[in-house]
Amino acid sequence: MNTVGEPLDRFRELARNPAAPPTGIHWLDQRRDEAAARLDRLSWPSRKDEGWRYTSLEPLRDPQFAPAAQPLSALLPEDIESLLLANGRVPDLVFANGRFAPALSNPRALPDGVWMGSLARALREKPEALKDHLARAGDPVDSLFAALNTALIEDGAALLVAEGTVIEAPIEVLYLSLEVEQPVIAQPRNLIVLQAGAQATLIERYASFGPSLYFNNLVTEVVLGQGAVLVHERLQEESRNAFHLAGLSARLDAHSRYHCVTAALGSAWSRTSLQLRFAGEGAESRLDGLYFAGDGKLVDHHLDVEHAVPGCSSEETFRGILDGRGVAVFDGRVLVAQDAQQTSAHLHNANLMLSRNAEVDTKPQLEIYADDVQCSHGTTVGQLEPEAMFYLRSRGISEPEARKMLCVGFAQEILERFSHAPLRERAERIIRQRLSRPSG
């Protein structure tokens, strides 16, 4: 029988992986060493930990994950055609099992003042430009796994946009995963920095071929300068056997705007932690999420939004569809500090249950220590309305198709938040495919 120490010991051993030797960059090696030391002090999360009360780590006990031995070089551009969006354009940056794949990438021409590429290259070419940001934006909620990622910082996407620079077309990054000799653990580290007045749209996708078994443990850090604007659209459509753990932390300076739309529509077990910090007055954020928990799958979202300064606004809207014995967890926390007067914060979670055997644990929370605020939170859990089903059936629509139509209609509020039409269309198509599978 496995003990708690076994999986934790395996992850600690990964942090000492000889395949990831010191980088020679003093400040980075110091941060990696600090993270490895922190990993030694942390314990394996259990149901007694409030942040893991509804999410079991039991599925992570048995698989023997290992870093990819070498970059994938056998894939050709035509091999990823089925993963392209409806516009047919090859993504700007493609990563395979956590490492940059230049042969699969098609970086677009960008205006002066923009640096885009792999984090590994950025660390080689301009490490000092990353020093003030990398591993500094704050650890996401899942500190043990964030520490593991930091201890092994190696590659990921880097986007650095200079003051006042506007990127008109969306930048797309694709993370491709597939099983090789043994289950792979990939740990992308993404750093997105927009200086004052800069604007960009970033599309972040996670996909795979077939039923591969692997573990993506990723961390994304977003830093927005004064008046910067970032639209961040994320789609997770991974293998039905995959594990996906994403930690995203964002820091917003005065009058900046951040809109993140995320859709978790794949994998056997996934957890997304979003940590947002307002660092300057007048900043705005909007977090929108859609998730699908199919039979035997778990989808978990944790939100931690901290209003520490006056005059900022945040809005969080998450919707989930659950089928079969699917399990969803939503834990959203919005903190309004004593000095954060004139804050506007609204949090809502809605869930559609397609099966009596599905389970959702939802806990939206508001902690308010200021008195001049406009705040609200709430949650709903319901089933398909019999009247709506009868209406569609009476017009000759089959029961499965009527079910799909109502579910897609429920998801539309979030799908419409995707500004990039090809991404929105792909997300809707995936939902329809998931609904076509037997619930078991």
C-alpha cells in the first residue's frame, strides 16, 4: 500500500533532478534552491487542508511521472493539423512535453518593443529583464506544486511588451503533451509582462494526442503595469487520462485591465488556481470560467482575489456542466481589505447537473473589511428544465440533440466572452463532443 511519503518523496526527488543542473544565473539558481528547500518543508495535502477539502490527490499516488528525457523531434507541422484552430494558422509558439518546439512554431512579426519566445531563450539572452518578475509575482494557491515548478524552472512562454506598445493580433501558445516511454511530467513556466500602457491578447491552449497519461504542472505569472490591458484566453482540452494542475498569479498596477477567460474541458483530473492582486487604484479584472466534468472526472477551480487598494473592480463568473459521476469543485474567495474603499466585486458560480450521480462542491466567499463597497456573491445548482426539453422534443428534436442544445445554451454566457472566434468555436465543438459520449 502506498504511504503519503511515497508520492511526496518522488516529487522531492524530481526537484533534485540531475537533468536540470544550475543555470549559472545567480539569482535564478538562488530562487530554485529556495523553492527546493521549501518543498522539503511542505507536507502532502490532505482533506484536512481547507484548500484540498473537496479534492483528493489519491489519483496522483501511483503514476511514476518523469521529466521528458529529451525534446520531441519526430513531430512534423502536419502532425498537429487536427489541433489547429478554425483559422488554420500554426500557433506562434508550440511546446511539446514542456519544451519549446521551434519546428512546429510559427511566430508572427511583432512591433518593436515586443519580445516573445521560449523562457529558456529569454534566460540565455536577457536574464536581467526577467529578474524583477520571475518567481516574484507570488506563489499560486497550490504552494507545494508551485514550489516544485519553481525548483525546476527551465522553459515556457515569455512575452515582454514595452511601455505603450500595442499588439493588434492575438498571440497563440500551444502546449502539446503525449506519452513516450513512460508517463511524463511537464512543468512549463510562463511569464507575461506588459509595461505601462501596453496592450495584448494571449491565447493559451493545452492539448494532446490520444489517451496519453501525463501530468502538466504549470505556473503562469502575469504582471501588468499602469494602464496596461491584457486579454488572456485559455482552453484546456487534454487527454482523458491526463492530470492538469495550473497556477496563475496576476499583479495589476493602477488603471490596468485584465480579462481572463478559461475553459477546462478535458483531462481525468484538473485543478486551476487563479490568484489576483490589485497593486494600484482604478484597476479592473474579469475572470470567466467554463468547465465540464464528465463521468469519473474531476475539475477543480480555486480563486483568490485580493482587493488591497481603493477604487478597483473585479467580476468572476464561472459555469460548470457535470455528467455521470463527474465531480466539480469551485472555491472562490474575494478579500476586500480595510483600505480598499469604493471596491466593486461580484462573484457567481452556476452548475448544471445532468446526472443524479454527479457532485459539485461550491463555496463562493466574500471577506469584506471596508464599508464603502458594492459586493455580491452567490451560487446555483440545477438540472435541465423539463419544460424546455418538452418544447424541443415537441418540435421533432431528438432527446440527445435537445440535451446538447440546452447545455450549449447554458455555456453560451461564458463562450461569448472569448473574443477570438476560432477559439470560441473550438470550445463549443468540444462541449458537443463531450456530451455525445455515454455518461456511464
